Amino acid sequence: MHPMLNIAVRAARRAGRIITRASEDIERVKVSRKAERDFVTEVDQNAEQAIIETLRAAYPEHSILAEESGHLMRADQTDPQRADYVWVVDPLDGTTNFIHGLPQYAVSIALMQRGVVTQAVVYDPNRDELFTASRGRGAFLNDRRIRVSRRTRLDESLIGTGFPFRRMDVLDEYLRLFRSVTERASAVRRPGAAALDLSYVACGRFDGFFEIGLMPWDVAAGSLLITEAGGLIGDFHGDANHLFGEQVVAGSPKVFAAMVALLGSAGAAGTPRR
């Protein structure tokens, strides 16, 4: 295992232990609201702090882009897309699921070097499933090599998605896209944790995935898992703007192509971007 990936795994497992302990008595967890329909718990914050401490101990010169802490960037490298080393961290992807005791959430950690994701970890503490990837070395689930599904037809595919809870301004457009995909795919699912959804594309549980309004920490680790597993990921036009463009579509190569064609023709070109 690459040394940097090994550190990320150590950080993810440390955060996972914090999350698991808290899940045993969810009623005691303090919850606050960041925005409408967007929550944060003390568990998110404690897990993130544990991750940052682990990363900083090993790589004090690296920058960090984390969901709860924001940009912890070196003074000489303030643009995360151009910095030499940026760890992109979501300490608890699926916070709403966690709050309600729904066991579908994960820790997501990725290393981005000058805009390119080179290391990735997604850890599901409920199932003890550890998804890992290093650029050019393949993707793995608990040390076993994974590949995207072999399905080629959208009408035979199981597609994952997520509702744009942060972006009510795109809800009508999303519903048009959802209808188009639902009419053509075999089935559509919405589990509620994008990092796991993307990991499931990487290991073939989902044949494809799409969502509007995701942030870099939702996508970074999963994006490398998918490409290292032989899949494709991009925005709704098929371009590599999925980390910061808030549009994500992913899948096995032919399913990805079919979804890009479908989402583009369904009106995704008008999606507002921040």
C-alpha cells in the first residue's frame, strides 16, 4: 500500500471508531443546523479533528479541504485545484442517515495533487468495508480488487442518485432528469451517502450514478475509486468538471456514455453553477 494511502486508511479507521461509539447512543449526540436541511453533529466535528490530527502528524506541510473546517490551506497555496498536496475530507458523509440511525454513511478521504486525485479511501464502519485506490494501481475493497459492472445497457442498469437537498433552486430540473433516468433505467435508488454511492459504482453494485449539488469532499475519493476500477466519471456533459462543478455522473463506460447523452438531452445544460 502506498505510504500516503496507509496514513489515510489510519485516519479513516480512527474516525470510524469515533462514529461507531457515538452510534451506540445516538440520542445523546448534539445536532446543529448548518443550513436548511443540512445538519452537523459533534460526531462530524470530532471525527474530522481526528482525521486532521492524523494527516497533520504525518504531513504537516500539506493543505486540507474539509467539510466542517473549510479550507486549511498553506499561505502560499490558497487554490485547492492548484496546490501541491490537498487532503479532501468528509468525516461523516450521510450525516442525516446517521442522526436517524440509518446505517448508510461513511468516512471519505482523498489526496489531490495539483487538481488530480491520487489517493482515495472510503470507509463504511457499519459493514467494516474499506474502499481504497492509488492512482495507477487499481481499486480495492478490503484488499480485493474491484471492477465496475459489465452491464452496457441503461435499461438493464441499477442507477444510484441523490436529491439536491442543498440546492432547491435546481429541484425542478433534477426532477426532470430523475424522470428521464427512471423511465429508461432498470431501477433507481437513493441511499443518502454519495461517497458510498460512488464506491458502489466502483465495485459494480450500482451500474451508474448521478447527482446535482455535490461538493468536492463528497466526490473526490469516489472519483478515483471509479476510474481505477475501469469506470468513468464527469459532469453532465461528460467533461472532467465533477469535483468543483456540482454535477456528477458516473458509471461503467457504456452506461456512463448513455447517461451523459440522456442527461444532456434532458436539459442539464441549464444547471446553475456556483
